[in-house]
Amino acid sequence: MDMGRKEMCGLSAEEMYNVIKDEGFSHEHAVILANAIYKKGTSNFSGLSKIPKKLMEYLSSCSETGVYSPAASEKSTDGTIKYLFRNRDGLQFETVFIPDGKRNTVCVSTQSGCRMGCPFCVTGKYGFHGNLDAGDIVNQVIGIPEAEKVTHVVFMGMGEPLDNIENVLKACGILSAEWGKALSQVNITVSTVGIATGVNQFLEKSGCNLTLSLFSPFPDERRMFVPAETLNPASSIIELMRNYPVKKKRRLSVAYVMINGINDTDKHLNGLKEMLGGTGIRINLLPYHRIGNDLNSSSSAERMMYFKHSLVTSGISASIRKSRGADISAACGLLATGLKHEGGEINNNEIFL
């Protein structure tokens, strides 16, 4: 693409209007353009039949739709599909499409790599290569073959969303706007390890769901596995979430990856009850995925069910989230497996607790 040409994908309808208004075109034309890009994934202006020929020619002369397709894909035995994207700057990032009956979820990345440094996450091992802009994020939803089937979007791919807060907020706005993808905000979830300033900003400026990746209810232990704990204690993030007035149907939750003998003891269960009791925050229990020579393993199904039952009976809403796409490294914590980094291909044998 010509770097001097404006990309439409990633712009709001108002911003698109600013691009075309000096040529005498209306805001209605901008809305038609936004609908074509975000609802139909139009990749070429010549496919726009509802706008004047003069506008089509003008857009073709100075801009691009900015919609692009994945560079590669891989399908799991369970139907999950992992896509590799490569943007104009050469940044690589992965996206996962998860079909589940009438619910079709896309798990999007917000960065190429990540700088949070969590030792159990392959994406962290890949290193940080750069933030994705709003267009790159939205492209992961509208640029895949299943775009028109998408019902839910989760920001749980590569990167820490709140470390790229401005682009994430803009992408959430485009995905939920009537002139955009028109998804309900309650069907969009952003996951974070917890960055206080980002959490505050997200809660105030977006109506989408928020999930905190916890790992352990104990600060010293969590700090070993989630370095962000040092500057942004989970207890303070929980307090922010607890005290924020939540609109109807908006969900604030905690994700808890369970590792056998590491964070699935009765002590941890009691710690979770103490931390989350009375907050109204839901907890999602997730299986752990082994990486390379990692000797750790996921908690058993029975242990996870025990945690869920005990949490629910204590008044805390809890669920067990099943794993999808593990055989193609598309499950939580596995994105970036096989991507090249500065030292060569990621060696999964180097990643363990």
C-alpha cells in the first residue's frame, strides 16, 4: 500500500466524513462507507454501489479501505480456526475464530507480542514488537472469512489490551457502533492483567465487559507469575471494579487459570472467597495448558468442579470455561507459538514455571 494514502478501516463515521466533506459529500455518504467497510468487509471502493461515482473515484485516488485478509490459517479438530495476520508495518499477530453453536466468537490481539512478562505465556516469550492500531484490531473481525457470522469478540489474544488503551477503546467503539459492526457491548469483552489507569479509563469510556486475569489471590505469589502485580495490585483493581456502578447486563469478571498443586489448594479457594465475596464479580475457571517441557499440569476436572461448586455455594457466581484449539496452539496463553522473534523461532521448551 502507498503509505501516503489514508486508510478508512479504523476511522469512525465522523472521521470518514472529515475526509470527504471538503469535496462536497455528506455525513450520510460517510455512514454508507462505514457500513460497507465494517459490516461487509469491503476491500475495494469499486464495490460500493450506494455512493456517487465521483465519491468512489475520489476515495480511490487518495485512500484505501484498509481491509486486509489473514496471511495464513490453521484449523483445529474442534473447529477452532487460528489466523495469522501481518500488517503494513510487518507486525505479526494471531486471531482465533471459535464456533460454538449459534455463538461465534473472535479472539483478537491488541499488540504484536506483549511486554507484561508473564512466564507461563508464550506471547510474552515472543517479546513486544509493537501496538496494533484500531484498524488492525477491527480487521481481525471483519477480515476473516467468517466475519458475517461473528456474534462475540473477546480481547484475549496477543498483548495486554490496556497497554494499548486508546486503540482498544476506539476498536470497541467501531465494533459496537450502529454504523460499524453493530455488535452489542455486552458481547464484547476485554481481558487485562490489571493496569489501574487503563481500568479506570476503560470503565468510564466503554460499556463493554472487563475481565481481570488473576492467577492467585495472594500478592506475593501472583507477583511471581504476573509481574504487573508489583505496580498494580489485584486487590486494588478488584476494588475499582467493585465500586464502579455497572449498567444492566455489563459483566465484570475474573479469569483464574488453574494449575495442579500450584494455585488450586483449599488455601487458594478460601483466598478467592475472601477477595471476591460480596463484590458481584464473576469468576471464570480455566484449564492450564502445558508448554514444552513444562512439568506442571492443569487441575483435574473434578478439582475445577469442586472450586466452582464451593464458590457458588458461598454466593460467588462461577463457571468453568472449556478449552478450545489447544492442538493448534490457539488456546489461552499459547498464541505466538511458532512465530519468529529476534533470537529465532520461539522454543517452547524454554517456557515453564
